[in-house]
Amino acid sequence: MRVTVSGLPGSGTSSLAKAISSRHGYELISAGEVFRQMAEERKMDLAEFGRLAREDPSFDKLIDDRQRENAMKRDDIIVEGRLSGWFVKDADLKIWLSASLQCRVERIIDRDQTADKETALKLTLEREECEAVRYHNYYSIDISDLSPYHLVLDSERFGVEELANLVDTALEIVRKQSD
């Protein structure tokens, strides 16, 4: 089974992907973790690294190619990343998580230990705009187009366990359809 989990920053993709991976014993590949590691290695925050990636497409393409390549080589995998639903074309289940900007910013403050809400909001909006431009320029993808996804789930309304339960039900249906 191949599952993709995508969503905007702070929507809970990493949390849900980890929960699904743990429940089902699937391997997890996370584009966001790779991106954060690359930013950290260069002693840059995510916004700075995003600007660098906008100037040098090799960063994004390296992450995207590696993620797509790893996903295609394996079964029983969770591929978490903003574009995974677009890149893992034959995924059995493609999930998009949504949450309001306010909710996502609060999560980002907690996750990234950002000093204040105003800074977190500014950095989040800057990152989203930067990514949208890069995805359009590199791949002609409109990140707001949710047509590749089988499930769009509200991570503001539902907690990680509830989301994972919904995904479990969807996976059970997909398995029955493929038998």
C-alpha cells in the first residue's frame, strides 16, 4: 500500500503520517524533514532556506526526486510532503490535510518554538507564497488544486487519532477494492 499525506505548513501532515506509519508498520518518507535538515545544515531558518531554494531549484528537485524514487521502489510506505500527492501518481490513497491559517500558525509556534504569533504568521505566509511560486515555476503545479487527492480531511476539527481512524477506514476500503 502506498499512501501520500500532504497539506500546508502546520496542517499536521507529519503527525498523521507518523501515526499511520506506526499503526501499519509502513516506512515513512518525509520531504519536510529533509527540507528542515537542509536548512539547519546551512544554519538558515525555513524562510531563508525557501528563498535560497527559489533561486536554486536543485534543492527542491533533489528532495522531490528522492522522495518519488523511494516511493516507487517500495510498497507499504507513507510519503509525506507538500507535493507527494502529485508525484506519487499510483499511490493507493492520497490525503490532503486542511486547517485554518490561525490554527496552523499556532501549531508552528509550538513546533518551531517561534518567538511570537506575528513572526510565525509572517514566516508562514512568506513560506507558502515562496513554495507556491516554486511549485508553479518548476512543475506547473497549483498547490491549491486538490484534484489529485482521494481524501481531504480537516485537521483542525479532528485530532491525530481521529484522523488516523478515518484513514484506517479508507485503507480498509481500498484494500477490499483491490482484492
